[in-house]
Amino acid sequence: MNEQTFFLQPFPSTKSLPNLKIAGNIARNGNKLVICYMLEGDLKEIALAKPTVPLRGSKLRVVDAPEGIVPPSNTPSRKHELWKDTCFEFFLGIKDSARYWEFNLSPVGYWNVYRFDGYRQGMQEETAFTILPFDVQNQADGLALALDVDLGKIISADQAIEVGITTVIKHKNGEVTYWALTHQGAEADFHLRDSFIIEL
């Protein structure tokens, strides 16, 4: 198994950022990929999309949700444009190939996966995934999100992959901050292949 810890950095800005920290770990064992995010800080300042279904016990669960945190949906459903709100993301590319995938995970239970033929080219919803259950836990000082996914639907176990890990944070005042392992462009751009710096 190949496992690595990560820490995300906000895109440099002249604006003052709230006291947030985003870290986690990612591991690959054959075609099984596990990624865990931990968001810590003043979560009352973060805006979250509203779920469509109330929580009733499922893979998604809330433990002592702090004020301002909305419980996730108990039926994770596919939704477009999740990056317009607070969203945990990762980008996965096959080494020495232009093709890559974008995984979007909303802390309120929505998800999506897109396939690209090259840098921002040929974007299509990845239909190989029909469900993407993940676990969300709200804690007193943060929020944890964990996904365990079988990549066998899109790649073979012997293919090396390169991963970029990112997060979009939407604040209550409407401002959006962009977090990533590294920022390689003059503007925040999660699709730049130079930022897929974790190899698994």
C-alpha cells in the first residue's frame, strides 16, 4: 500500500483568510483508493449547500454538528457545479497520459465525477460511477470527509496515477477561497497537470 499525508494551501491573496486548516491522507492499494480530508477552524464562517433529504442514518452521518453546519443528505446524489459551493475535490490522472478525472465531494452529500481528454478538454460526466458513497463527520473543531473508492472502473491496478488534491471553501460573505497541494498558475487553476504532485 502507498499512503501519503497532505496539507492544502490557500491560493495567495491580499484578503485576510479565516483561521482554517485543511489536511488529510490518501492511500492506494491495488485499485482501491482511500482519501480522507480534515477541515479545522471556524466553520461557522463557511457556507454549505443545503441537502435535499434530512439525515436518517446512513453512510453519511453527523456527530454533534456545530452551529452553521448543515447535516448531509442520507442519499448521496449526483449534482453538477458543486465547485460553486464548499467542495472537497481531487484530480486523478494516469501517468504519461493526458486523460484525467475530477472528483467532487460536497460535505452535504452531493458528488460527481468528470472525465477530461486533456487540459480542460472533452469534459464528460464519468458514467462508470453510478454511486459514490462517502462518510462525513462533523466534530466540535472541524469536519472530516472520507471516501473509499474502487478505481477499477476507470484504470487498471498496474497503472501509476498522479493526484492533485484540492478544496473550494465558500464563506458566508460570498467570498470563495481555493486550496490545493500547490498552486502553479497565476490564477487558481486545479486542472494544471503540474499540480498533480502525489504519485500512487
